[in-house]
Amino acid sequence: MTLDHFALDAGAMQLSGVVELARDGAFRSAKFSQFRLSPGDDARFEAQRSGDVLKLTVRGNNVDARPFLRSLGEGNGNGRCRARVRGGVL
């Protein structure tokens, strides 16, 4: 199943694009032509599932992910987050 006009507007965070789900409703992939975590962001976002791995790709002219990264440590009481982040600037 494909959601051709998926859009999310959650305050400063905004995204719009296409989401693809498997027949059982499991997430398969997403391509967002508009992706903003903070005001002023100008980026695109892609997510692709392959088995147990979820590959995330962000491309753009300007992305301020600091508020999002800070929020990863909130809510579990100890300020820790289990995540492996690898990135680079092209």
C-alpha cells in the first residue's frame, strides 16, 4: 500500500511525501521531499527498511537537528539514549 500524499505538521517539525507499507501494514520505505526539524530547515529525507535494518538518509542545504537529538534522551528518566548515529557532510 502506498500513501502518496502523506503529511505531518507537528509544530516546527514538518514533512511531506510518500510512504510505502507492506500488505501486512509493516513499514517498507518513505521519501519525503519536504523535511524540517527546525524553522529554516531545507532538506529531503528517505527511509528504507531491509530486514532488521532501517537506513535513513537526509540531504539538504540546511538542517538543525539539535532539538530532535536533545529530545532522544528525554522521557526515560536517565537522560540516556541507545542509538548509533553515523553521518557526514557531503
